[in-house]
Amino acid sequence: MAERVNTRTEALARQLKRVPTAGWLVLLVAGAVITAIIVSVTVTSKGPKITTQLLALPSGADASHFLVRYQIVKPSHTDVTCTVQAVGKDHDIVGSMTDTIPANTGTQRTSTRDVSVPTTELAVSANIVNCAVVAER
């Protein structure tokens, strides 16, 4: 009887030795993921807030260019660049350009922009991507 209890105790001890190793591995991976999320949020939340909204697309596009009208809200004292992409009927990017929005005088934060994106074929839509502050005044 004593041997049986001893054998069960040894088996339980072996199982408990393995569990902390797996448990520590799970904790280590979870800690790394949480750290990565915190770093990502910290990096992306730095700097002033910039928002854009695509407005009605003006007519007049052809296979060589696509007219885009959008609105940007940014701090008035900043120069910002935005990448504007023209999108074809198959959802492919058919053109791209960088638009530079200079700092505003006074406190005006909202600007409406009309840009002509050079294209390789007829575009049907547009995206405003990757707006970033390039200078503060």
C-alpha cells in the first residue's frame, strides 16, 4: 500500500514539474504580446491627430489622371503630407501621388483639397492613406 501511494506521489510530482515549464512559456509569450501591443499603441498615438474624409469625386477623370477632393483636419501649425491613391475597377492601385498640405495661418484646422492623381488606366475610386506631419511651425 505504501508503494502504491509513493508511486502516485512520484507521478504527481513529475506532472507538476512539467506544468510550470509550460505555464511559464505561456506567460512569457503572453507578456511579449502585451508588450508589443503597448509599444505599437504608444508609437502610433504620438504626434497630433490628423483625420481625412474623401468627399464627392469630381467628374473629369480619364485614363491619364483622376481628380480627388478630400477634407483634412490637422493642427493649424503643421505641414502634412498625405498619399492619395487612385483605384481601378478591379480594386488595383492605378495611380498614386503625395499631396503636401502647408501649415495654415491662424487657427483654421480644416482644409479641402483638390488633387489630380496621375494614373496608368481609368480609375473609379480613391483612397487617402498615410498622412503624416513633416514639420511644425
